[in-house]
Amino acid sequence: MVFGLFETLTFACLVLLLGFYIVKKVKFFQEFNIPEPVVGGFVVAILLFLAYHFYGVSFEFETTLQTSMMLIFFSSIGLSADFAKLKKGGKPLLVFIGVTGTFIFVQNAFGISIAKLVGLDPSYGLIAGSITLTGGHGTGAAWAEDLTNTFKIDGAMELALACATYGLVMGGLIGGPVAKFLLKKNNITSPEAAKSNKGTPSETFENPFSKRRMNVRNVIETLTMLAICVTVGQFLYENMKGSAFELPNFVWSLLVGVIIRNILAHASSYIVNDHAVDVLGNTGLYLFLTIALMSLQLWHLAGLATQIVIVLILQTAMMVLFVIFVTYRVMGKDYDAIVLSAGHCGFGLGATPTAIANMQAITDRYGPSHKAFLIVPMVGAFFVDIINNVFIKAFVSFLTM
């Protein structure tokens, strides 16, 4: 059965609404911050797999919509990147960016090595590395097609999304215990000044309800910028093929977004509506993930489960050790460093929302950390994607030598 553009959009919206309903009703998904499109998409993917297995009925969805939504999402990441915020983050922000980049390199090298040890092609270790763990569902799904074409991997999309889902859950599970271990081992408590200010955050990034109002005009303005990012990014992608600057199309869209945002910020009086960028970008992400997940052909994963699970478990152990012995120590060995470490667990294995949830769980109990809530969202929401894609490109080139 083949679905056209409008049928695919309708089906995706219904699946996404199903995901919202299931997450609302099942506490487990709420506690571990499992995204609605992941829940709805996997449920439907399983149902479609059963239909194929028992009745031989297969479904094909329009891929153009999926690609378009992916490009919209990555463009929104670029439009969210105002480099003026670097001044506010200061040296700790730059240090944490360095720590994040180091971890991404280690995560990929470790994944490739373990994949070889368990008898898998090294490219599978790359999928179970920063592509899906640091990158999450969006980056994993975005790179799946490229990896399929480069390494002839069967079921790369299914594998990428399965690994990303594992990382999302584990990123939320280990953050709290790691922070508690560091607090107890080093006998560290939140500064008294921070305790006295508990419950009265002075920074807007700790007040998510403070958002600029959206209206028709700024939504259209934001859509225009996103459309420009996608159009120019696609032009650059097509013209850079085969050159030293060849990059996936979504990376070009992201970079164009960065340029537009910072030109507007420093050369004009126009203020980008971050709320509109966030809403439209997340809408693109949700639809992209929903279509990607409901299109899964789960039978392609047969025979890979055991080896991949071993790689993922060892990646989790490596994440814990890295945070304890590197992130915590390099970031200052204090309370802020512990909260940052919990956040690193979140987006090092899962996603930025998981990192924020980890930090909130710590600060709700022990007191706020303005430093952590400034640095982690900035690094997790933007810088990590740039660094990650640079390293992914480098490792892909290395494996194809």
C-alpha cells in the first residue's frame, strides 16, 4: 500500500496524536522524557510489522515530506544560535564545548573498537556511537541514508532509531545516580548563596514560561527564514557534491541558519522570535521523527540485536566513567560541575531535554546552578550538533579509506 504526500501527512499527524495520548497515560514515558513521536511511531511500526508478518501487507510512505521536515528542524537549530551568548557563558562555556568534543571523539573511537571485537562491521559502531547517542533521533535518522549508501548497511534507519531510543532512556536513568555519587564521594553541597535564592531564578533560561508572544507576522517571518535556510542549504549541498566541502544537506541548512541569525543579530535591529523558531522547528522534528519511525522495517534488525546491545551497554559504562573522571574534574570539581555532569549524561546519551530534566532533578533537591543552566542548553541545543557532525564526517571518511 502506497501513501501519497497528503495521506502521509494525515497518517503522521494521527500517529503523533496517538503518541501524545500514550505518553499522557503512561507514567514511565513521562518520567524518562520519551518523546511523543518516538512512542507513537514505534507503536505503529510494531503494528505494521505484525501486518507484514502475518498478512504480507506492506506500507510505503512519501519520503519527500520526511526530508523536508528534517531540514526545517536543523534550520531551526541554526537560527537559534546567537554567538553573542558566548560572552555570557565565558570561559566555562568554551571549556565545556572542549569536553563535549573530546567525548564525541572518544565515543566514536570506542564504538568502532567494540563493534570490531564483537564481530560487527566498524560502521555499526559508528551508528551506536555519537550519531545516535550524542546526536539523538534527529541526527541518527538524518545520517541513516548516507550510511546506507556509503557502507551498504541493511536497516540503518531502524538500527539508528533503536539505538537513539536506548540512549534517550539511559541518559535519563544515569544522570541522577552519577550526580548523587559525586555529591556523596566528594562531600559537596550547594553554596549557601544559591540555597538562599532557591525558587527565585534570576535567569530567563530557568524560567521557561517567559516567552515572547507569537503572532501571524512573526510566524511568517520565521517561516521565511527557515525556507531560505532549506533552499540555500539544498543549493550548496548539490553544488558541493564531490568536493572537499561535501556535507549532508541538513548540515548546510543548519550552517545557513547560523549565518542568517548572526547577521540579523549584529547588523540589524531585527529581533528573531526564538519562541516561533522553537515551535516551528520542533513541529518539523516531531513530524520528521513520526514519519521515520512509522516507516521502520523492523525485520531488518534480526541477527544484530545481541552485538549491538553489547556495544550500547559498554557505551553507557564509558559515559559514566568519562563524566566522573573528566567532565566533573575539568569543570571545576564543585557543585556546578556536578550539575553539569548530570546534564552531560543527558545529551551524551540522549538529548538536550533529557539533560535539562537531569539537572532539574538535582537542583530541585540541592539548590539551583545558574552556571549549568546557562551552559548546557547552549551546548546541547547547538554546539554539540556542529561538533558532532564534524566528527561524524571525519570518522566516515576514515572508515572509507
